[in-house]
Amino acid sequence: MTLSTPLTSEADVVDKKNITRLIVATSVGNALEWYDISVYAYFAVYLSKAFFPANDPTTSLLLTFGSFGLSFLIRPIGGIVLGAYADRHGRKASLMLSIVLMTLGTLVLALMPTYQTIGILAPIAVMLARLVQGFSAGGEFGSSTAFLVEHMPERRGFVASWQFASQGVSGLLGAGFGALLTSLMSPDDLQSWGWRLPFLFGVLIGPVGIYIRNHVDDATPPPAAGKQDSPVREVFARQKLATMLAIGALAVSTAVNYLIVYMPTYVVKTLNLAPSVGFIAAFAAQTAVALLAPIAGLVSDKIGRTTHMILFALLLLVSIFPAFLLLTGKPTPTIILIGVLWLGVLKSLYYGPLAALMSELFPAATRSTGLGLSYNIGVTLFGGMGPAIMTWMGGFAPIGELAPGYYLTGVCLLSLWALFTIRRLRLA
């Protein structure tokens, strides 16, 4: 008679511990990157008065969101530079550099004197800090996604989904700060100094992420010097279709994400409600991302990425206009919460497999570069500039309050085209 094999071997336990450590190391740093970005957008109304004063509040807000969008213009450069650095020197080296840069940018924003104190130097310094953050964030997605999927290729959907789950956690923290501070502080105190608190919190997270990332290793060693063509040249010369399809697949998810980030501003400026209403709705939507993205990634490992994502892209397409008709027709706090939460749930279930799908479009030798370039072009075009575009569209009488609905519908159709093309060509 032989002893039965233990249900869980010591090797399995060690492997699970390693995977958990890898997910935590990637997620903490990734959450910091996106927390700092989301906080800037969530507190745009206060930042516009502190750094971009103007006679017309809408102009002031447009300048704030313009600087928000400007930082996204440098992200493709960050994606190329830090992505190629990761493909050349290893994912860990790039991840360490990106988190240090993001922490420095956040520190500048947290401590920057206002326009009233130092004049034109204030908005210039804010824009420079945002450019540093944009460059840093540009390299984060490609390196961290490649880092995760290369450690666990048989479960790419699940491990890569933590990219977006951690973004949900960061958005949740940013919206949570907004809901808490707008409830506990007077408008004058919040405008005077309260908006700095979320940025100071982001500075404190930085050293934690740096420490954790310093204690993990790459799944595969970087290529030997001289053994590889330029990753950037490879992507531009031979992987243009993969890059375009990755951008298309990403488009609707990033557009919905930045709509949620834009919600506190939309609630105040368009629906004339208290800012706490928008923060609570955004908090609920980001909670859905944090909880549902890993489940969606796990399901996609079983049924396939495109099958899963096409289903939820279609649900998004038929939900967008009804949601905004409801929001604008009956703008009560409850209706806003339900509408934004529903869009957040659909986005989460679409989002989960996305990082794995994009990683499968590129070979390992150029994966960080291809991911970084496609992700950051997509986020710049359809996400980062989204709040400014929606604010601008809202000024036209025929569109008005429904501007986000028109914007999202067009972007959703683009993503469906990309997914059907990937499916038809069997690229992922």
C-alpha cells in the first residue's frame, strides 16, 4: 500500500508564494502610477483654481484638462524609451525607473505653491511634473504586463488582469479621497490646502513600491548585447498591424475609464450637483474594476479572449446612450450611481483579458516596446484627451449633456472592429 500524493506539494506552495509576490510587486507600483494620474483628474476643479486661474471657469478647467492631456502626449515616447529599455536590459530595471520618476512628479505636485504665490511659474512647473509622470506611466504598462505574463504564460489572462485590477484600486483610492474630503472639509479649506492630501499620500506609497519591486527578478534574462535588433525598429517595421489592433482593442476601455475619472467634474459642471455625488459614483465603478477584472481574466483563460471581450463590447455599445439619457434626464444621486456603476461593471469585464490579449499580439523580444507603444497611443488618443474632448463637445447645443454618450459610442465601434479582426486573423 502506498501513501497518497499530498494535495499540495511544497513546490506548489512556493510557486504560489512567488506568483503572489510578483503580482503584489507589480500591482503596488502600477497602482501608484495610476493613482497619481486619477487624483489629478478627480481634483481638477480645485487644481484649476490653484494653478490655472482665468476669468471664465470653463476656460480654467479646459487649461487643467489640457495639461492632463498634454502629459499623455509624452506617454508614447515613455512607452518607446522605457519599453525598449526593458526589452534590452530586463523588465525589472524599467519598472524601478518608472516608479521613481512617478514618485518625484507626485512630490512636485503635492508641494507646488499656487499661481497666487509664484505666478506663471506654478502652471509651468505643474505641466513639467505632469510630463515626467506621463513619461513614467508610458513605460509602466508594457514592462509590467510583460513581466507578469512571462512568469505565468499558461494563465496570462488571470495574472495580466491584475494590471487593471490595480488601476481599479488606485481609482478607488482617489475617488475615496474625493468623497471623504468633500464630505468632511469646507469648500474653502479643500480649495486652500485639502486637495494636497491625496498627492502627499501618493508620495508615501512610492518608497513602498520601490522596496517591493527591488526584491523580485525577471522571468527571463535580457538578451546578450549585440544579439538583438532594435526593438523599436522591429515594431515599426514588422508589427504595425499588431500595434493598430492593440490600440483599437484598448480604445473603449480607456475611454470609459477616463469617463469615470471625469465624472466628478461632469456632475458639478454639467449636472449642477454636489461633487461628492460624482466621487461616490466613481468610487463604486472603480470598486467593480478592482473586484471583477481578475475574474474576467480567469474566464478568458477558459473560453478565449476575443469571445469574452466581444460579448461585453456589444453590451457596452447598447448601454451607453440609455445610461446617459437616464443620467441627464433624471440626474439624482441614485440614478448617477446606478448608471456609472453599470458602465464600470461592463468596463471591468471587458478590461480583465485586455492586457493578456495585447501581450499575445507581440513576440517576447519586442513585447515591452510593442505593448508600451500601442497602449500609450491608445490611452493618449481615447483616454487622456477624452475629458477635454467631452468638455469641448458639451459646449455645442445639439450635443450638450450627451457629449460623453456620442464619444463613447464611436470609440466602442472602433474596438469591436479591432476584436473581430484579431479573431478573424487568429492573432491572439
